[in-house]
Amino acid sequence: MSRLIRTLTRTLATPAMLTVLGLAAGCASSPEVGEAAVVSGATKEASAAGSQVFWVDPASPAAKQVRLWQRQGREKEARLLRRIAEQPAALWPAGDDPVPVIRAATRAAARDGRTTLFVAYNIPHRDCGQHSAGGAGDADAYRAWVERFADALGDSPALVVLEPDAVAHVVDGCTPAEYHAERERLLSDAVARLKQQGRTKVYLDAGNPDWIDEPRKLVEPLRRAGIARADGFALNVSNFQTDNATKTYGVQLSRALDGKHFVVDTSRNGNGPLRGDRSDAWCNPPGRALGTRPTTRTGEPALDAYLWIKRPGESDGECRGGPAAGRWWPEYALGLARNSRTP
């Protein structure tokens, strides 16, 4: 049993099967969730072993799409899309105020004694001006945003993946050198602030094995970014590297970081990465599939969980006919579900 499941089980009095609250009607283009949406009724079991710790968002775009297709008589497609809708996936609170999303989700999760999954993604100069460009306007704005994020978590059990790409973009030079020291300080401060919430686990993002080829290159940047105070690091966020490749890489990095644990995003890696040109293989690649369902049963002591950190079916950006980054794309979601090897 991994450290994560032991810790979370202690904070959750009596783990039971995952609850999916009612599926709201309609279709959304944003990953945000509102108070009214998360408190609707009805329950459904989720089937992934070890995933009963985590809360399922009943107002996810996938859940809404299932309901819409049911009303339209598209039962086969709706049934396939339940492979996404019935699994826990991280929420990415967007905009300047993360509080409404976090509070609504944690309140709903508390009713079933579940842990919420979040991604904190608002670092200044985010994504080097590419598809997911944006983030806080400056260091002070970011610190204030992290403060609001942490306050909203309160004493609810939560797992936060901190700033996908931020450290790896320092290592690969995509983020200009003049921002490196500030970024590492901001990340370190964010880890420290989030860890003031007694029931929050924090995993600092560390890219993927197809990006920074040698794990040792990440060691010092991660240390400067506060990995010592974090619960561990996250790998493969929004990417497609296989479980075996990512686990091997993670164990190597863990050893270099004095045994730090890690989590892996398996939301879309069922068919592995797209072969060929690496420059755009990460952006809405065709033929991909859902990967291992969220679980804390990993078979590797240093690997705390396989998680769906990227929400399957939300676009990587305006490539291959996709909508803007983070927007719901039902056709792509259906392809991921249809290609999945898991019923």
C-alpha cells in the first residue's frame, strides 16, 4: 500500500465506493464547476481499484455530454463516454479567483468523505507564450492567487499538482533566463503555503521522460523550487508517455531526490505517444486512448498514484482542428473512450 493511500485513508474515516452526484444537462466549454452544479443528486459507482478515495466531478463536461447524448438518443456514444464521466479527474481552477471552484468541489466531496484533485496553474509567463499562455500578471499577483487557493482548501482533504511545465520550462530554456530565479522562489513559496493546509498533499510538476531526457537535470531546479517540503513530484501531466516509461523515469528521479514519491498522469496514455515529429506530438494527437484508471494501487512503493490530471477530452490547443486549450472537445473525448482497452 502506497504512502498516499495510507495517509488519505487516515483522513477519510470510512472509505466507500466513489459517488457520482447527478449528471447535469447540457454541454460546457470550460473546466470550471459551480456551486449549484456540484450538489445535484443520484449516485453511481466507479470501478477503478483504489480510486474510491477521490471525488468525481458530476458537472464535468464529460458528464454533461453523456446526459445530452442520452436525450438525443445517442446511447452508444453516451455509454462510451461514461468511461470518462465516471472517473475522478483534476479540476483546474481558472482565472483570477480560484475560490468558487475549490469551495464548491470540496463541499461536495465532503458529503461523501472524498479527496478532491486540483491543478494550480497560474505561474507568471506560463507556457512560454504558447497555447496555454497567460498566468498571473506578476509575482505579487501570483502569491495572492496562491493565498486564495490555499485558503479555499481549508481543512478539506485535497491533492494539488503544482504548476505543470513550470520547472521543465526552466530546464529546457523555454522560459527566459531572467525569470528563472523568480519562478523557483514562487514555486517554493507556493509549496510552503499550500502545505500549511494540514490535509493537502502537494506534488510539484517535473515534466515527462520524453521532454527532459536525463532526470538528473531536474534535481537542482526541483530543489530550488521547494521539492523538499512537497509530498513529491508529478509526471506526464497532459502527455502520453506509457506507464512503464514514466514509472522507470520516476523511480530514477525519486532516487536522486532522496526518495521523494511521485504521481503519474495516465488520462490519455493508453496507446502511448504519437510517433514521429516530437514538436507537435503532444498537441491533440490522433489515435490516443484513455490510460490506467485513477488508483493508488500502483505496485511501486515510490509511486503514490496513477491519476487523471489532464481532463480527458479537453483540448491541448488550437491544433489539428481543436478548440482553445482547456476547452471541451466531445469528438476527441469520444475517440479516447472508444480506443480505450478498459470497458
